[in-house]
Amino acid sequence: MTPHPSMMAKAKEILTDKQKQGIIEDFYVTRCGDDINLFLTHYKGEENSEVHGAAWECFEEATKLSKKMHLYAAGQDLLTDAFSGNVKGAGPGSAEMTFEERPSEPLLFFMADKTEPSVYSPILSKIYLDPFTTTGLVIDKRAKQGFDVEIQDVLDNKKVIMSSPEETLSILSLLGDTYRYAIKKVYSRAGLGPACVVSTDKLNMTAGSYVGKDDPVCICRCQSGFPSVGEYTQVFQQTWLAAGWMRGSHIGAVYPCSPENSNPVYYDGPPRMCCLGFQLCDGKLQGLEAPGVKGGDHQPVDVFGSDTWNLARENAIRASVMMRSQGPFMPSILGSEEMEYTSRPAVLEDLKKRFVSCDDEDADKKCCCGKKDKSDVE
């Protein structure tokens, strides 16, 4: 339900050393549910092997500790024993963006647990495509120029970039299929660079079977040509349904909360969402702590930590209870395509063998065990 404190401490120890070596500029270690999350800043560009290697070392060493303590599913998200220069495709989800720091650079870090990468797609669609949500799309001169949306086909490893507002309806026609399509990045059309980036790694697609549900993250830039902090957050007052939850096989409501309250305690969920806010200051993270703090000792703004979100949390639980009341029936459980990566195919394999053609005249005389009935009485 939560990473052991010693695992979090080990990650902080490793990254403190990497900061001293100059591999990273700054960092913060946190969690969402039972997953460790690492925030890293650096000047080495995206997919840098040293930076990715630092993250991999954290996860690897934390896994060793969890195995010593016999914790359940220790290291299940690590799909390889050897680091190959990049964490992508190796299990952990990752989101990176490169941009020129503005005079004031507010950042929001969203973290989710027990759900899928496309959990962010309807949320980001409301934020970047809907002027009834984001007034800046109407009154902010740069935001009014719109955004380019990179959509990934996560099943076929393809992508397309579409522009809003011209192609808003076409964008939504793709994103409605949350199993196949997901927002990867959003770019400012006013020349400000990336607005947000999402981790779209699907763990079960990489592993070939269910080894744990995805725990996607999303980084967003705020204000001055981008949506404001309030425009990013207000959409969480409504209830969002997403795939994941128990065994990665159910639909549940997104529960906005602080990291401290993100333990998946109700049916291994429901899907959790945390949001932490920082300022980026000369390549370093600045929270509520005194300036110049090193070693990851930051105090971010816990966006969902206040009672402002009590009603949203209550509604999420009500919706989740309603979905659970459907038991093993759709739409509580996922469709057959997504269930292919769970343990369900093995259960159905034996049952499929017992099906016979509806045109078989003797079919009605067979009992449930597949043997001929002794009686010919109809």
C-alpha cells in the first residue's frame, strides 16, 4: 500500500550523491500510493543516460530493500535486470520536457496510482481545449493561439500531432478510445514550448501480461500563455472514471488526495491522483522551504491536500461504490481487449473448449459437463 520509508530514504541518498556529482541539478522524492516518484531537474537534455541511470539506480536499490523485507510484488515494475541507458520500456513510467525557463516558471506534478496513462486524456482535453474550463483560451493572447496535441497510439507505437482549436473535434474523436489513444504532449502554438508531458508507457504491453497497473505521471507548466494553476485544478471537482483499480481490471473514480493519504485501501484503490506544485528557479525546485536547500529537502505545495477537495473525494467514493456494485459484469470490469493482459484468458481457456455450435442437433442433449444426457426428454 505504501513504499517502506527505508526505500524512500535510499532513493534520496542516491540522488543526493548524484546532485553532488553534478549529474542532476535538483530533485525531490515522493510517492503516490505504493509507488516511488522522483522529480529531477538537469541541463543534460531528454533521455540522458546518466540521468536515467540515476533514476534506475534508485528503483533498483529500493527493490533490493523490498525483497529483503519480503514485501509483496517487490520490483514488479522493473521488467529487466540490466539498465540499457534509458528507463523507457524497462517498466517505470517517465515524463520529460525541455524548455527555456521563464522569469517565473510554476510547475505542477501530477502522479497517479492504480490506473492507465489515458487517465489524463479527458482531464487535459478539458484544460487545453475547452474555453468553458480555461478562460485563458479566450482572454490570454498567447493561449488563444491554441495548442498542438501529440497523441500516441499506445498499441501500435505510432503518434500524430493535431492542432486545436481547428481540429478539436477530431482530437476528441481519437481520445475517446482511452484503451488505444493517449495524450503524450501538448505544445504552445505561441512559441512557449511544451505545456505538458505525460508518461504513456503501458506496463502490460511491455511485459506481455499483467504485472501491475500503470502509474502514470504528468508535468504541466502554468500561467502566462499556459492555463493558470486554478484552471488546471478546477477540473478535479468533477468525477472522472478510469481503468485500473483491482488487478488492473476494473473501472473506478479518480480520487484526488495528498501523498500521505494516497494508500490504495479500498479494493486496492480506487485510482489515486496527487498533485504537487513547485517553482522552477535557475534550474532548481523551489517550494515552501527556505531558498538554497540541497539534498532534496523541499516542501512542495500539496494541491489536493486541503479540505477544498472533500466533496470531490466523497463523489469519487460514491461513484466507485456504484461501479463495484456491478460485480464481475461490464462496465465495472474492463472490456475483453484490455482483459487479455490479465489472468482472465487462462480462466476462460477451459471454458471455451466446452462451447459447441448452436447448429449441433445434439448440443441441447449435453449436460454442463459435456457428457450426453441419459434422457431424450425435451
